[in-house]
Amino acid sequence: MKNLVLVLLACFFFASCKPKTQSDVSAELAIDTLEAFYSNLDVDTFGTTAWSEIVTSDFKVFEAGKQMDLDGFLEYAKPSEDLAETNWEFSALDIRPDRSSTHISFITEGFFKHSNLEVKVKWMESALLVKDDGKLKVRFLNSNLLDRQVTEVIPP
């Protein structure tokens, strides 16, 4: 009986000391997902990946004082005829992953070159990414404009 009690105590001790499980969503996976989202917005590759591979079916974005679903956002973000170049840089990333989702807050600096304008924009963003069909996707994005500089360019 004494041995049984010792075995039970040992089992209880070792069971209570098991390490916490790591998150299924890594910071690296979250960044890859975010980069895929912006890559699909780039003027050179706009929409080349199916949006259903990148965002959830209930995707929402708050930007420019509007709440938009995917169709509304794509209409808003669709490159204009004279847009020649887009670039984005992320900084101040704060990534909080857990088992099936992650929250990311970050600063984005964007550059948009048109035929007669160069626009530099800086905004603060917050995104919720969730696992959907076994893949990490963007469910929600909120953008707040911090600065916008427009420079007129005289074509050669």
C-alpha cells in the first residue's frame, strides 16, 4: 500500500510539472501571413493569390473612417491606372500569438508612385489573424493614419 501511495504521489508530481504547450501560431507565421496580405495588394501582384487563402470569409477592415468587408476594401485598395510602384515597410511590431490566433500591432510606412505624384504614408495598424481551415488568415485590420506627404513629380 505504501508503494502505491508513493507511485500515485510521483504520478501527481510529474503530471503537474509538465511544460506548458507552445502556441501553434508562431510570430514567424504571423509575419508571413501579414506579408502575404500586403504582397497581394502590391501594384505588380494585386490579387494574384486568391483572397480566400489570405483572409477569412468574415474579414473586416476599418480604414479611412469606413468599415469595409473584403469587396469594399478591394474596391478601395484597387490600384489606380497611373499607379506604378508600391512599397511597404513594417516596424514596431508587437506580436501576441496563442494556440489558434494572434494579434499584431505595427507601424507601416508606405510609398506609392503615380505618374505625377509620389505619396508617402505612415499609419498605425492592428490586425487579428486566426486559424481558418488549418491556415492562418487575416480576420480584422484597423488602420489609423499618422502622416501623409504628397510630392508632385514632373515627368521627364
